[in-house]
Amino acid sequence: MAGKRSIFEEVGARAPKSAPQAGLIDAGRRGARRGIRLWLMAIFALVVVMIAVGGLTRLTDSGLSITEWRPVTGALPPMSEAHWQVEFDKYRAIPQYELMNKGMSLDEFKVIYWWEWGHRQLGRVIGLVWALGFFGFLVTRQIPKGWAGRLLLLGALGGMQGAIGWWMVASGLNEGMVAVASYRLATHLGLAFVILGLLAWYVFALGREERELIQARRGREARLFSLSTGLMHFAFLQILLGALVAGIDAGRSYTDWPLMAAGFLPPDMMELSPWWRNLFENPGTVQFIHRMSGYLLLAFAVVVWLRGRRSAHGATRGAFTAIFAVLLLQMLLGIMTVLYIAPWQLAIAHQFVAVVLWVLILRARFLSLYPRAQSIRGG
């Protein structure tokens, strides 16, 4: 019911209106979006280094030098010659020493030990950086609304990655094994790329305000988003196949291109029994599948790139062009890695460019879902 008006009130007078409130979408707890984004970028960089160190650990055959999983006490390396000798004796009890490194000196053992210790230590550092950041932002109530679960998921996946890392190493300690099981290596690397992908996606999302993302999503390019999602899954499959190749050193088995042992099909593709073992343990079969998948990925990427060029948004077009350019570079590096019998420099470059390509695909997918507005002049 309206209140009584004064008889002395002038005609046409109105009560003052309250000023319109802007940014109601972000009126909730916005949190320290910039700070959290920088924190996630730091973790992202550490994970990239972790992947590179993991690759070098594998290439130097160092992954089995530590034969126990001690998440806490293992943070300290051997502190005396007696402790070093204990660790060396444990290594000499596993098949890799007997079948590959028999007669290795203690000094030679220290080299491979430091590689594996550094790899594990870096994992602990990543876990510590995540824990300090997450609980710090949580206690100070700086986490934006709806983000606590996402950030907690990163920590859970990191813990799972540590457990899978030991599950992988344990496979190489079994009788007759001189390296870890290739499918476990692929699982370990695959989860690393999942974590990397989530970090990249969160960094993209936190780089823009929530209201901007909601508005941008109204202009999403559904077809392009669907194609980029397919490309993301295809690239992930290729990464897993690459891990299978690396796990059994299949890249050093057939060093000609485009043929394999002077033929389209490598010899003895199905020589192992049961047949499915060839998909994981036969170097010719594993490398052949990786090559064919690479060709198909390139063909699909051409389709996605051509569709991406038709986007109405310049940033989106540029993102898909970047994918295609880096994919061509990755194909070239893969061919060179085979022709030069997989030297560690080319192998690591091939792995690093896979990380770059993965992030570029995610960026293009993100821009398809949340296109950046541009002026008519900018278009």
C-alpha cells in the first residue's frame, strides 16, 4: 500500500530512484581470480617440467633405480656411503640390473638414482605447491563461488598420479622385466595430460570474468566446438599411442620412413600370442598403429582447420591455424625421431611439442565455446 503523500508536495515530484546495480552476476564471492590463476599457471609450468623430467628418466633407463615407494621418508636421498650402498644393493636385486646393468659401479648407479629421485621430488614439490595454495585460498575465503570442487579435483588427481607412478614402477620389478609395462606408462602419461588439460582450461576460464563468459557463451560456435572436442580426443589417443611406442622403444626398431623395413606393413605384426599382446609389446605393430593414427589425425585436423577458418571471430581463427602449424611441426619431429633412431634431444622435443599442441587444441576449443567479442573494425 502506497504511503500518504504530503499536501505540500509539488506536483511531479518523485522519490529518488536508487542507482542501477551493475555486475550482479559477479556479485557473489568473486575471490582472488587473478591470484588463483597465477597459482595454477605455476603448477602448470611445474607439470610441464615434470613431464620432461619423466621422459628423460625413461630415456636414461633410470626409472627403476629406486625400488621402494616411500612418499614421506623417500624425500631424503642417501646421506652417507653406507646408505648409498644399501640402495645400490636393493637395485642389484632386481632383474634390470642382472639383465642390463650387471657390473655397474656405485658411481654409475648414483647417476640414474638422481634422475629418478629428482622426478619423484618434483612430484612432491607439485603436491606441496597445490596444498599450500588450495588451503591458503580456502582459509582466507578467496576461492570464487563454484571453484572449490574444481581445485580440489586437481589435488585428488595429483595424489592418484603418485599412486599410478608407483604402480608403473612396480611392474618393472617383476621377474624378467627390464623396464616398466608400456600400458602402465601410457596410463601415467595420459593422466599427466589430463591434469595439464584441466589446469589449462581453468587458467583460460579465470582469465575472464564470469559475466563475460556467460555473455560469450551465447555466441558459441556449436559445430566448431564439437569438431575441436573430437580433435582433442583424437590427439589424446595419439599421445597414449606415443607412450606405448616409448615404453618398448619401438621408435628405434624401424628407422625408415615412409615404409617400415622396406614395406608398408612391418614383418611379424602378429607374432606374439595371444594376439592382443602385439598391440602393446610388438614394436612393429605398435609403431605402425602410431604412424597410421598420426596420418588420420593430420587428415582430421585439416578438416577442423578449414572449418575453423570460417569462424566469425579472429581469435578463434588464429587459434585453429596455430593448431595446424604446430601439428605439422610435430609430424616432422616424429619422422626425424624415427630416422635418427630416437636420440634423446629429438625425443624430448617431440614430447614437448605434444604438450604445446595439446594446450593449443584446448585453447581453440575454449574459444569456440566462449568466443571473444571484437569490434567491426577489428573483424
